[in-house]
Amino acid sequence: MTLTSAPFNVVADGSVTSPLGFRAAGIAAGIKASGRPDLGIWASESPCIAAGTFTQNTFPAAPVVLSRERLRAQARAQAVVFNSGNANACNGERGLTDAREMTHLAAQLLSVDESLVLAASTGIIGVPLPMEVIRAGLQQVRVRPDGGHEAAQAIMTTDTRQKECAVALSVGGREVRIGGMSKGVGMIYPNMATMLAFIGTDAALEPAYAQAALKRAVDQSFNMITVDGDTSTNDSCFLLANGAAGASQLDSSSAEAAAFEAGLAAVCTDLARKMAADGEGAGKLLQVDVTGAASDDDARRAARAVVGSSLVKAALHGEDPNWGRIFAAVGYSGAQVDPNRAALWIGSVQVARDGVNTGLAKDEARAQMTSAEVNFRVDLGLGSSSATAWGCDLTEDYVVENSAYST
Amino acid sequence: MTLTSAPFNVVADGSVTSPLGFRAAGIAAGIKASGRPDLGIWASESPCIAAGTFTQNTFPAAPVVLSRERLRAQARAQAVVFNSGNANACNGERGLTDAREMTHLAAQLLSVDESLVLAASTGIIGVPLPMEVIRAGLQQVRVRPDGGHEAAQAIMTTDTRQKECAVALSVGGREVRIGGMSKGVGMIYPNMATMLAFIGTDAALEPAYAQAALKRAVDQSFNMITVDGDTSTNDSCFLLANGAAGASQLDSSSAEAAAFEAGLAAVCTDLARKMAADGEGAGKLLQVDVTGAASDDDARRAARAVVGSSLVKAALHGEDPNWGRIFAAVGYSGAQVDPNRAALWIGSVQVARDGVNTGLAKDEARAQMTSAEVNFRVDLGLGSSSATAWGCDLTEDYVVENSAYST
């Protein structure tokens, strides 16, 4: 995370256990054939105010159905039990029974009420959870105050690296922390950005405010990344706030709400960027800024269309400044456009003005595309709204990884 | 084209010059560095009733702007001048001037009114047309009654084969013909399916009926194919009807309207399938049938989402029966779904029933995916609407082709 002036500080080596009173663990239970970590628990020492956002896929996985139901019944939770290697999706009634049993076992282990335990799964769709492996595995899980990194490893699927961060800020003179972890990597698309994300804070949050603040942070971070346009069955983002820092409770009218939300957005954005950069087969992180849009919605649509375009992504992989494809993507985004007003920059090189080529030296534009992080900016010249989206290049490796996943 | 019982016959070796009174030509003018055919004219000996459907991209190419304008002014045309190798898109005022000059030169050559000449371009975006090459080239173009195949070659970009067909049917005892050609291959996505398509008929059509019939045919053919989800700046589909067969004029109340539209849909569907099968880097044609949908719109959305899913396309390439990805795509399509009612077939093998795995032997499903044409059928179990969409697999070659196109 690189941040300059902000109302918060980055916590070194941050994780979901950076905030006070959180513990976690992750183990290799044997769900994954690879023997990598695949099962874990993240828990607070005391009950939390809880919020969540979930996939809009109409085939939601069983843990999504269960967690959404529990958060609707009460905006409280104390733990999340999770596994990778199996999505527990499209498994019918058995899927729900298995998800419930996972939370029941975790609740026993933690001595908390089962209704306070949420669940998350990620991996292959349509294969029942190996419950014997999970039952045996959960007996080995011992949550610890330094278990955050372990947990972040246990939610990985095709991720090549774990995704974690934390920030600290002051609320009424008390330090509060926000720590998060997430996993990508395929099926990454808005509504909501396909992923699992867990955000914990030792701030005290009023329940409705917790949900609203999480929604705002997700909309500008996880919902602005695209890897392949596929919205998964399992997307879940949880926010748990345990108040362990001892600071006064925040709500939308609090003086410190803006600082807290800036910190929350920074954590979510950092995780989102890491997910985009680690997209399946990705070699480059693409950041697309749209400015001058007639509305916020237009800016968001246009930015997401560009990062989602297969042709733009392939050109990025080839470091080919084929700028017409960028305009073409904006042109089918649904955003209001006046072709004669649009301008485009590849990195710092302006390649189009008033909708046409500036006559740039192509080599200059290409040079802007050789780094690991590439920036495109489209100015629509119509208004003052802007948005940023993140994605990655489309590579041969994406195809190779996804041609043979289930078998 | 393979057709069994239908109110029309397939014309052997069909092309846009199969209907009476049409002529065409295509030459290698030198727009493409490869030296392949890149410039041509398709014309009728007499003025035609004309209809068109165009891209919804808000950066429409200059020939789209010009042709749309002319067809709005009058539902008549006599010729289309076209080039490949350059899209004449994002070229501002100059683009329009160049497109107009192309039609002016073609009109002179054919001795027809310039307002009756339409234009179409396809290729790289944002590079001005090489007008000197086009001026010199057009002087070499001589339309001929047997020039259809030549024209079909001259609209190709990364197409590996030309796409043409024709059918014949009877209208009041007279044989009328419908012949078409199209080009794909990247930026293939509905609204309208990204492409150039030219459909000619020697039937006589009432103008409003011509437009309505074309729209219906396009909606079930070109608008149901997806290669990469990118809607281009240049999509254009033209229908010219010259009445040269001497049959009575058709309108929506004609007894033969249904047969004519079946023939028109067959031509468009055959071209659409050929485009999907020839998608950039494609190794397989994918046909997705959705049945049992609550509405036509739901059926179309669901079918298009499945053929458009990068994960489904990659799994198809790997011949991997990863059926959960198919349900996941239906799940984010926006179609109404009851997860407990959905069923799925891969070829003739039912892999899911009531939303869950049938417990099939995976090898049987895999065997259904080894052929060059693969069929998935999703039954939503909610109603009686159905739709069919076509796409292709996602291969390493797609990435390779699109990583370095402009340079």
C-alpha cells in the first residue's frame, strides 16, 4: 500500500488480526489435492457489529445463503469459518446442511452461539464439500492473535500471493485499526467484485452505519475491478467491528466518520488492486481513470468497460498502444459520450484529443505500457464526474489456467 | 448450411450475387500490408429498397454515420462500397469526408446517384483511410455477376475463411433468392453483433417491412453471437431488395412473408454460426440453447451470458465439463432463475437436474466436448420461452492474435 497524505497510517505487516481482539488460523485440512492451506477461522474475542455484501448471482453458494440470512436476522457476528478448494455452490439442500454444520462446529470450538458464525467457501462449483475432511480439519484449528497471515493463505485458490493490509487512525484520541484480507482471482467482476474479503476493525460502529460504510467502500474498490467479467456464485465481503479499541461509537454523524471511511476505503482499495494485479495469468495491473463524465454512473460504466474489454486486455499484454480499442470500449459502456470531445492518455502520453489521434509517436505510448502498472485516462469532456477501475492484461496463461481447472 | 425441412432451398455455392441483378467485385488495393483483398463494391443493377441495422457503440465509425444518415433519409440504396484493413473510426471530420468520397467515387464508377451508395469499413481504429490507395484502387474495381466470392474475401480481416450463403424460395410461383456475406471475427458481441453483413434479395419488399424483417432476423442470428464481448464501432448489416425476380411485393400481411423471413433468418443464422466458429483463435463452435425461461428476454440473456463467459469458453477449449461455470454464467445474466429447477445437458448427457449434479460419469460429458461443434442446453424450468446463442472457445491463439494487432 502506498499512501501519502491521509487521515490514517499504514500498519506494517497488516492483517485481519491487526485490530485488537481478533484472532485467526488457517490449516491444510486436505480439501485441496495440492496440500496447500484450505480451512480456517477468523474470530473476535467478543461479539461484533457485522455487515456484509454478497454476490448478485442467482445461483448463490450455500455459505452465501446462510451468511446473508444470519446478517439479515441480526447485524451481529463473532466469527467466520471458511474454506478454499470447494465453493459449496450448486449443491442443493445438502450444500446448506454442510454450510450450517461448518458454522456449528466452529461455534463449538470457539464457545460462541452458532447464529454468530458466518461461512465462506471458494473453489470448484458443484462438488459437495468433503465433510469428513472438514470435521477432522476443524479440530486442528486454533485461532491465535498472530494468525492473520495464515488465514490469508487458507482462502487462496489460484492466487499467487496472499492479499492483506491494515491501517490505523485516531478516533477521539484512541487508536483504532482496520485490517483486511481477500482472495481473487478468476470470476472477478463487479456486483459484487467476485471474491472473498474479510475486514475487521476494533472501532465501535453503529449497525446501520457499518453496513452503509461497507457498501460505500466496496462500491469504489471491489466493485471496480474486473478480471474476466464472470460474477461468481460465492462473492462475500464481511465487516466485523468489535469496539475493542475502546473508542466512542461511530455513526454517520460522527466527526471521525470521514476519517474512518477513508481508512476503510483504503484497505478495500488496496486489497482490490492486489486482486486485479494477481488476476489469473496476469502480468500487469491496469488502472483506468475516467474523468469529465456527465454522471458518476457514466464514469463507473466507462471505466469498468475499458478494464473489462478482452481486446484492450490483450493489447495491454502485447504492450500495443491500440488506443481505438479503448474508445470502442467506452463507446459500448452505455456512458454518455460525445465522440468529438473525448481525450485519452496512455500513462503520461496524450494519444487522442477531440476524439482523434494526436499524432503521437507510437513508441512513446508503447513505452508507457512496459511497466507492471499501466494507467489509461479517458476524459469525456462532458461533466465533472470521475471513477477509477482496475483490471489486468489477458494472457495465454489465463487460457491455460482455465482450460483445465476442474480435472 | 445444413437444413432439413424448410420453406426454402439452399443455393449451392451461394453468395451476394446469387439473387438476380446483383454484381460485386473485390480487389487487393494495398490498404492491408499483407497484400490480401481489401476493397470492393456490391451493387444492384437497379435501385433497391434498403434496410440497415448498425452498431450501438457511441463512437460509431464514419461509414456507419454516413450510411445510417442516408438510410434515414430514404429507405433506398443501390450499392455498398467497402474496405477492410482500416475501420475509418475515431478519425473525426476527416473520417466523414473520406467516407463520403468513397461513396462519391463508387457512384461515378457505377453511374448511380451518390445518395444511393452506402459505405462500410473494418480494420484498425483511429488511423485515417489511405485515400490515395483507395482512389487508385476503386478505378480497378469492375463489378460482375459472379463477383460475390471475391467481395466476400475483400471484407475479411482476421477471418480465416469467407462467410457466404444463399437460399431460394417461391413467392407466388416465382423463385426469389436471398444471398449474404459477412465478416467477423473479434469484437463480436450483440447490439448489434459486431460485424459487417450484406444481404441481397431479388424479392420485392415494402420498405417498412424490409426494415422490420431484417431487424427480426438480426435479433435471432447476429445479435446472438459473442466472440469476446466487445461491441465494435463499425457493425453494419445491410439488406438490399431489388425486385428483379419479378415476384409480387411482400409486406407483413403477405401469405409468403413467413417463408421469406424463414429464408432470411436462415441466411443470417448460417452467417452468424460461421462467424462464431471462426472467432479469433477459435477451435470450436459453441451453441447454447436455453429453454424453459420465464420470458424471451430471459432466454436470450441467459444464452448470451453462457457463450460470453470467459471461464466457460476456456473450459470448452480444455474440453473440461466444468458445469458449475455454466450455471454461474446463467446466474449473473439477469435472467429469472430458480436454482432448484435448473437442468443442464452437455451434448446429450444430462449433467445437472434440480440445480445439482446428476452424478454422471465425467468422462461421458467430456466426450461430448471433443467435437468441433459443442452444444450446451440449460432448461430453467420456469416457462416456455427459449433462445439460442453461438460463440466459440477461448484459446491461447486469441490472446496471441490480439496482443499485437496494430503494430
